[in-house]
Amino acid sequence: MNRNNMLTLATDGSSGNRGMSGWAWVSEQGTYRAGTLASSSILVAELRAITEAIEANRSANRMCVLTDSQPALSLISETISTGIIRDRHGKPGAKNAAALLNRLHWLSRKHVITFEWIKGHAGHPLNSAADRLAVQARRCAQLGGNPGSMTAIYNRIVEETLGQTALAS
């Protein structure tokens, strides 16, 4: 942990054309999680990654979540500051986005969480790892692969990107 005992996490979502998205998060300590959801909304995938990251690291007193999604960051900031979830009626994944934003609002009241935008695909190690994990999760699901067989691939991605041993959480 750095930044005065703040745990830094990066998240990412990867959307495909078959109604399937991947999501992932990775911490500076090498812990990670990746998965899929039945949605083609990149926003929902990113919100899911952020929610999963915070939920999995609830023991951390302080967290800094790095995201390359400006739309997700904007909605989260608005929801946390106003307590109101913007109506996204008719937009892809609106119901799922609302549920995730509601959960993030609740989590933000229980934990000290800072959200920061980071430019995607710009070489930031945590962002690169989260991106690669999310893409692999999505591709595995789209190609009918076995998600349980992905651990070795995920570990290699985190080890290559962060230069440390991965710890699946």
C-alpha cells in the first residue's frame, strides 16, 4: 500500500459483439479478479469491475480506484455527491448500471474511496493488467472456454505486467 496506507486498484471493462463483456480489477499488491457478464455495455462492465474491486477489498481502510472510463467516473461522482442515480431509461444496461451505482453509493459511505481517471492504453502497469484480464475473460466466454482454466493465463498477465507474483483473490 502507498499514499498513506491507501490501496490502489485499477479496473477495466471489455465489451464484445455477442452480448458478453469482461470485467477485471487488479491491485498494486498483485491481487486480482476477472469475470464476465451478459451485457454488451462497456459502461456496465466498468461499473461491475469497480464494484467488484471495492467489495473484494473491503478490509482496506482507504482505496484509490483508477479507471480509464470517463463516463463511469462521471456517473459515480454524480451519484456519490448527490445520492441520485441519473435516469438512463432506454440506454443499454440501464437497470444493471443503476443497481451497480446504488451499490457503489452505499460502499462509498462505508469506506474512504478515491476515484481517479487514468488514460487507457498509455502504459500504466495496473491499467494494462486490468485491461488484459478483462479482454481475456471476455474472449474466453465468447469462445465457449472454461473460465476455471484461465487462472494460469491471468497469473501470467499480472506477473508480466506488474513484475510480481499474482495472487488470485
